[in-house]
Amino acid sequence: MDFFITEINKICMENKKVAMFIDMDGTIVNYPVYLKGTISNTTSGKFINEKPIKLIIDKLEEISKINNIDLYILTLSKNSIIVEEKKEWLKKNINYITPNRWIILDKQKGEYNSDNRDYVKAWKMKEIKEKYNYDKVILLDDDHEILKTTLNELKENSKVYHISTAII
Ligand SMILES: [Mg+2]
């Protein structure tokens, strides 16, 4: 049995209701690195064509079949163009997470800023945990600062995984 799937299965056996939050850039989507300052001028039409990370997407599909887990997309977007492109990308590449479980935070709309970018995912997870009574919330992400902050904010109510754990 796959290591990551086994891990998540174990959490689902030990808890009644589990939610897993999945980052996009660098987690389920290829993440190209651009020179600083060039991103806002060159983003239009770029994201939509980025390649899906099939290995992770397939494992998450297996996980989505566990009956007491709900999968959410939880991602940050620098501007509204990228938000729309991410929606298009999700429609094309992920059929097992429905649009009502896509959380795409828009920096341009003030949904996060440079000061709270490491915290905003933890806050969202906390909000959804309380709203839908999840016992445990999981974050799968490629950003160390976000992972560490989330664990610090949510403590034993959470489990965070760097993308590397889902690859082994
Ligand atoms: Mg990322």
C-alpha cells in the first residue's frame, strides 16, 4: 500500500470527520519560477496551460473514495485573472472535487496580503473546521512557511504534509 494513502487512511480511521486541503501551485500543478516583477505582466493564459502532477492527482482520487474525508482545494492567487484560470484548470483536470469545495483566495480583492499570506490558509481551515464540525484538518502544500504556520495555529487538530511525503 502507498505510504501517503496509508497515512491518510489511518487518520480517517482515528477520526470521525476529516477534511483535507490541497494547494495548487507546486502541489497538483507544475510550478514554473519567473523572474521577480514579471509575474503580473505575463500571467494571463499561462496558468491554464500548466501541466497537472498526475502522480499526486491519482493518489488524491484514491483518497477521495474514503467515506469520512472531504477534499478541498485551498490556493492563493495574486490576481483575479489567475483565479479564473485556476477554475478553468480545475474543471479540466480534477473531477472529484466539486466547485463548492474550491477555495481560491484573491490577493487583488484583498482576501490576503503579503503580511498574512502564511496565516490565511490556517484561518480558512479553522473556519471550515468549525462550520462543518471536522475533527481533523489536513493540509497538503509545498510551502514550508505555510505548513509550519498552519501546524502552529491549528495544533493537534491538524496534520500537515509537504508534497514530498505524497511522492514517496
Ligand atoms: Mg504551492
